[in-house]
Amino acid sequence: MDVITAERDDYIGVMTMNIEASMSDVRERIQVFDPKQDVLVVHRRLPHWAQAGTICYITFRTHDSLPKPVIERWLQERNAFLRLHQIDPFAPSWRQRLEELDPKIKDAFDRTLSKKWHDNLDACHGACVLRRPELGKIVADSLQKFDGDRYDLTDFVVMPNHAHVLVAFPDEESMLAQCESWKHYMASKINKALGARGRFWQQDGFDHLVRSPEQFDYLRRYIADNPHKAKSRLGEFIHYAKPS
């Protein structure tokens, strides 16, 4: 596998489908991470890891979704975990090094650090404006607009202060361009509706190249269960799962 690194700056209601009914058909179409293929790594722009055709799990979060003390505490724990496994947490290649660890160690990171990150999001810090149906719909409509044309979207959930997406792109450049386009378009529309200016989304989010069909199934269920886990009320979230 060749890893290519780059430094870059920086569309009411609930839509649900039967996850179990569509799981096998959608799974047949997806491509999971292939360590033999090239990977493009970009820092300070979503997504961090890109591989042509591979299904990617992406999280967008609002700029006020995680208070500074929460982020600092999480970073301390993450850095300690990485150092324990001889990885410099400040090196640009730390994600690459993490992916190269024994699968059991990587699973431990996902079970602890990744889980804590998402638990903090589900605590609903910040203004949580996306619980307003008309604002959540901006995000949902934008994600679906070019599905089947520019990308293959399988699942998403729009939560009060973040969104999780499972999506695959034909190549690395289209992945990077679409993620930037989503964030810019959504932010412009939402800020206009709020009469606000400035940053809406946090620049860096959470992304992950799906490594197996089993992990894909797990992430689809996680997305579907996220509103229940976060105790969101009906009308405060939008969930979509591609039908079979």
C-alpha cells in the first residue's frame, strides 16, 4: 500500500428504512478498505483518509459540539494510548501508524477512545440547532442530492449537533471535493436561516475507512440506533438507510 499525504485547508421529519431487510443487498455493493491499494491522507480537512471506491464512515460536527475541556481531556487519553504503543501523537502519520497496529490493539482504541468521542457528541453540547427540522433537512437534502451520481450513499443520521454518514466515492479527489462542498453549502444555508455568520462546522471531524463487511453492518446499526442512544425525541433527528 502506498500512502500519499497532503496538507489542505479548508439538503422535516424522520426518514427510516428496515436495516435488516436492506443490509445484505447493500453489503454486496460496497467495497471495504484494501491495504494493497493506494491511500490518500489529508490533514485538517475531511476526510483524513481516502481510498477510491471504499465505503467511508464520516462524522461532521458543529463548531460548538464539544467544549474545550472535553476535547482536552479526550486528547490527553488519546495521546497516552498512542505513546503506550510507541506512536508520536503529534506526528502527521499517527493515524497511519494506528491503522498498522495489531487488529486487537486497534479494536481497543475503537472501543475506548472512539466510543468516548461519540459519547461526548451524544451529550448534546452547544446550541444543537440541527434538532430544528428545517435545519436538519438542509443537511439531509444536501447529502442525498447527488447520490447515485457523484457517490454511493448508504446511510446517514442528522443529530442535533452532528451527522454520521456512510458513503463511497469513485476516486480520492471526488471524495475530498464533495466533503468540502457539503460543508460549505450546508453552512451557508444554515447560517442564512439563523441570521448568523462565521464557522458552522468544526474543521476536523471523525472519519474511518470501513475495514470489513462486519464493521459496515455494525456502523449501519450504530447510525440507526444513535437517536435512541442519545435520547433524541421524534422530530429532532433525521435517519436514512438506503433500501434494497
